[in-house]
Amino acid sequence: MSEIEDLSIPSSPKVKSVTLMGALLDEMTKYSKEAMPKEAIGLLGGKELRTDELILSSILFVTEGDEVSVSFSDEDFKAFEDILENDCYCLGWWHSHPGYGLFLSQTDIKTHIYSFQLHNELSVALVVEPTKIDMNGRASFQFYQVIREKGSNSFKYQEIASYIQP
């Protein structure tokens, strides 16, 4: 068994929906477009609205990567802790896939499990596609949680419903 197979990851998402402030999506769109062809990355902050609903109200931008990968430093996490409001928490991470579409790669799945979901079962991963812009000028995006495939030690991701708050 590999190390990832021994983890306690549920077979269904713990989060039912995520609400994202429109201004944050606008900022992520701009930042992701400026970072192209490199991927952009950052952290997501917010709070639990109900038992399985999140509202995201803070982001941190980090760009340490190339066209196909990005990474966080310990300083990034410390900086994010410093900017969160008293009732906000780190609820996951976001990154862009410029020209690659909306999905989580195997590396993204491992990053999400080890850096976020094991520490907070409500954490989400957000992928932004800055080459696909809607009529409001916003990048296509999708929220995900990693789940265990039923009856196996394999992991996959599942889409989470999302809403944009003006």
C-alpha cells in the first residue's frame, strides 16, 4: 500500500456548496491571465456558513511555478494566517490551468489531501481556467473535494456546487 492509500478520506464530499465573492473571482481572473503561460496559485479564506456550506471572502496570490506546476512556501501560509479575519479560516487553495481545462491532476489530488483536506475536511480546491472567459469577463472555474472511490484505496475528485455573490 502506498502512503496515500492509508489515509482516512471519505467516499463522499463533506461540502455541498461554496459561495465565492464576485470581486475575488475578478481578481483571480486578472491574476491568472497576467501569470500566463505560467500557472497561478493561491490560498482561499472564509468561513463555514452551515455544516456543509462555505463562503469564501479572502484570497492570497502566490506564483511560484511554471507552465505545468506551482507550489506554496511556508512563508505563504504564514502570510495568509496574518491576513485572515478573526472568524475566517484557510478553506483550501486555488490554482489556474491556462489552456488545460478544469480538473485536478494526480499531483493536485495529493497536494489537496496532504496540504489541506487532512487538516480540514471542509477544505476545497478551486481550479480557474483563464483562457475561457464568460460574458462577465470572469474565468471559468470549478470547486472540488477529493474523495475515496467506494470499495477501493484510490482517490478521485468530485465537483462541488458553487455560487457567485455580487
